[in-house]
Amino acid sequence: MENTQPKQAMPQSMRYSFSAVDAIPSSLTLRRFDANNGNTFNHAGASEIRIPVQTDGFLDTKKHYLQFQITNLSSAACVLEGDASCVIQELRIESQGVELERISRYNLLNVHKNANQSTIGDICKRSVQSGAAGPTGDGEIFNVAGLSLAATSGTNTFILPLQLSGFLMNRFGKALPQGIAQFEVIIRLEAPVIALKGNPTTNLYEVTNPVLYCPAYNILDSGIMNEYRSLISQRGVNWLGNTYKTYVNSLGTTGVTNTGFQINDRSSSLLSFITLIRTSANLTAKNSHSLGSSTLKGVTNYQYKIGGVNYPPDQINIALAANVNVGRVYNEQLKSFADHGYTYSDSLVNRTRILKTSAEGAADGGECACSGLCIDLKRFDDDRLALVGINTAMNSVPNTIELSTSGIEAASDMTTYAKVEAEFFMAPDGRITVAM
């Protein structure tokens, strides 16, 4: 294309005509939203927390956070698996009977998202706010073993954003529009043996006083608000976010060759698949890292088949024991966990972690493998573009992950997350719908 750039330009340091512009008049409050179905929750009884959210202003959800207390009721000290989000087995968002978002096994994905997309600043923030481990100082920056809770009644108060939610943490940090219908944030609690290392299945933990905090602002300029109401009345508004669908398979110890495991994803824009393999024994052992110890051990190659087409076109080979071929699988992991608009993630998973087995990650000090079988499916990484993934909604052919294995440690759980684009829409009457 022809270059129309000017031949000369003033340096930034001399552009005195550029200046800040005053914000429109507005008011700001920090809104508090309490659960409407109780104050004390546990996995064996009242296991679902429901928090209704509604306000008369714009909700600045990029600054929201959930606050709650976790109390250890076990007779032994327990350790958070990752951070306080370890107790969140499932996150749902619903409005007027419509399910807008559902992320099952939220805590598992959250641990691996933090391992594969974090900075030192993120690690330090989570260590203060949500009970995660800080930088260890021994060369392993990220540690799955979080804060310890004392036996019998050890308790602590945590705050954390629901960072995986595409509805709340949408692209470009857009506020939820004024006039939006009431929606509910619904959290289902995880089993103690998975959520807390050292907590046996016969004892419990409690979650108390769950509160969602979110800034809300009102625009005081009547002209601006009249324009806004006119826009809403004509066509409503929409916003985009990335969310996750969850699929579960089982992997046996017998070696397989190019065996397909079904993933029935139907999405208009599939951005990536992320498959995490954990031994079934680790999920029920109280002293193992149930969430963090996902490993490549025993997998010799893999590829995904989507709509009858192989992604990538040739298999990704893995030579874990010999430490000679892990670069390609790691490259796909970096791309698959990357935030919107970025090609690669800022991962804290190094070669040592990639090579760890599930057994090594089960009982160590929290330096688990945190590795998976991933495939990046984005056509473009430009943050201004939407619907950049693969459309699987129009094809009835099943999607699969095809594996070859040799020397799997034990029978294993395979959790696959489909990272997809979701478009949320608010109609003129405030009703919310979603397309994904």
C-alpha cells in the first residue's frame, strides 16, 4: 500500500497543543452487594452462594472484587490450593432466568491462568489480597501452596476479582450500562479435599460473609445522558469478553495411539483449547496439590481435530523423560493463555516445571508442573478485532483431542477448557442475552 505518512513531524516533547481533557461531571460510589441466601456456606450443606447485583448507575466491573472469609474446620492445618479462589468450583452469572456464563472447575483454570499469565506484581498482589504464595526466592517464582489456615478454627479474610468472567472482566474495561436488569453472581463451593491441601473429606471448611464490591458512577451531564438514553432506546448496547466452557474426559493407564477424546464444543469463535491432565488419585488425596499438579507425563504426541480438520496439521511431539522435545507444546501453551490482543502470555512456568511429573507435583512444596496440552486457534491477535477464532457452531462433526500415550502415571482426569468469545447484549428494556 502507498505510504501516506508525512515526511516530517514534531517530536512528542514539543507538542504543546496536546493536553488532557476534563472528564464529564459525575459522581462515584462503592456499591456493596450481599448474598441473599444466607451468610454461612459449606460444601456439604449450603454450597451455593447467590449475590444479586443491581444499581441505578454504570458498574465499573473491571474494579470489582469478592470478599469472604474461609474458616478451616479440620483438626489439621490446611493450605490454600493456589489462592482463595480454590473454593470456587463453579461460577455462574444469570439474569431473569437466562444463563449468561458458566465456568465449571473455575478453581483449576484459575490456578493455571495465574501460573501462565502473571507478572511479579500480580504475584505480590495476590499474596496480600487472596492468600497466594509470594515469590519464593529459590528460582521458582510461582508456588501453588497458598496461605496456611490453622487447625480447628483458623480463619482469614480474602478479596479477589472473578478474573475469568468475560461478563464482568470484559474487553476494553467497559462499564456495565446503566439500566441493566438485575443479575446474579452464583458461586458453587468445592470439596474440601480439592480446595485445601491437608483437609480430609470427612471435615469441612466454611465460607462466611461473602460480599461483592464494585464502583458505580452516575453521569451528571443531562445532555450526555439524553444521548445515552436515545442510543439505548434505539438499539441497546453490547460488549465483548472471553469466557470458558468446560469438558471432562478420563484417561486410562493403558497406552493409546491417536485415540480421540470427544469435546462437543459449539461456539461462534473458539480461541483456544486448554487440556489439563491430573491423576485421579491426586483429586482424592488430602495431602496432594489437587489443582496445580497437571502434567505432560506419559503423553508422546497430540493434536486436536476440529470439524474434521487437524490442528495443527501435524502432531505435536513430546519427549518429557528425555528432556529433548517440549518447546512446541510450551509455545502453544503460551499462546493459548495469552490475554486478548497479545500473542504470548507472560508465563511463570519454566522448563523445570514443564518436566515435572504429577507425583512430583502432588506432595512437593507447591512447585507443580502447571502444564497442559493446548492449541491456539486465533487468526489475528489485534485487540481491535472480534470473532477471530474458529466457528464450531455450524459444524456437526465432533471435535476431539487425539493422544498417543506411553507410561501414564495412573488413571487420570482430563479437563479441557474451550476459550471462546462471548458477546453480551442489553436490550432497550434492560434484558441481557449472550451469544457465544
